[in-house]
Amino acid sequence: MSLPDPLIRLIEQLQRLPGIGPKSAQRLAFHILKNTREDAERLVEAVRDVKERVTYCSICNNITDIDPCAFCISGDRDRHVICVVEEPQNVGAIEKTREFKGLYHVLMGALSPLQGIGPDDLKIKELLARVNNGVAEVILATNPNVEGEATAIYLARLLKPLGVRVTRIAMGVPVGSDLEYADEVTMHKAMEGRREV
């Protein structure tokens, strides 16, 4: 069956999304086609709003629609503790525990020489600048995989000479997984069992 060009373009664009293969992209495209024009307009509007209004916090690099983000401007957060994560979605996993009351720093990735990601590609300089402003502890909450462990070790070597306490989340989170998939109890135990690096 020959498909119209606009539908083919939509399928191609949907296929570029992570986790969406050719069949899923085609199902989504046909779903969008079948829905009302108003539903399609709402989807387009939501995508446009995300691109126009959501940005990264100028302090911690978390996603936000205000700059600085709600965590960085909150007077209720402990400014002496910074939890370092790889990606913005990791902040949500830690916040689900309702246990951590400090600030965050999002690296925007992890060290991965095989993918060409080195220290200069991450927000490490910004972290070091923040640590020099009275931070007592840095919690390294990078993913428990090869890249996350390498990043944690690298950061610990940079941070320890600054006189800050450097801890690593406990391995309550399964090795090889991503923080965004951890449940609240696992994440709580991981934060509770963090150790000195």
C-alpha cells in the first residue's frame, strides 16, 4: 500500500524518537490521523510549548519553566548538600523518596570515551564552582553502570581535594539500570546507604 507523503514524513519523524521503531511509528501516525483535528492541534501545541517554554536551570541544569528552577530558589532546601545526577529525569526518581532535602546538579550525561563523551562535554566545571560556595557534601548519584561508575570515580578525584565530603549512593539500585526506573523503596535505600568515596 502506498502512503501519502505527509503520512510518510510523520512516520519518519516519529521513528526518530527513542524506543520507537518502524511499526510503533506507523501505529502512532495512524492513531494521530484517526483522531480529530483538535486532538492533533493539542499535540502540536504541547510539543511547541515544551520547545518554547521549557529550558535548563542556569544553576543546576535541571529542566524548568522558570530560571533558576524551583529547587535552586527554594529556601527550604539544604544548600550544604548537592546530589549529582546524570540526566534531568534522575531528579524525579530521587524526589519520589521525599527524603532528600538538598540541591541537585545535573551533569547532562556520563563519561563515555567510546561515545566520545569526555569531561568537557559534561557540566563538571559548573559543579566545581558550586562546591566552592560552602557545600559540605556531594552525593554522587550517577547510574550504577560502567559509565556512571567511571563518572563517579572521576568526580570523586576532583572533589576530594576541595575538602568536601564525597559520598556515593548505595547499590540498592540494580547495576546496569537507569535511576528513572527505580521504585521509591529502592531509591530510598540507595540514598540511605550511600558511602564515602
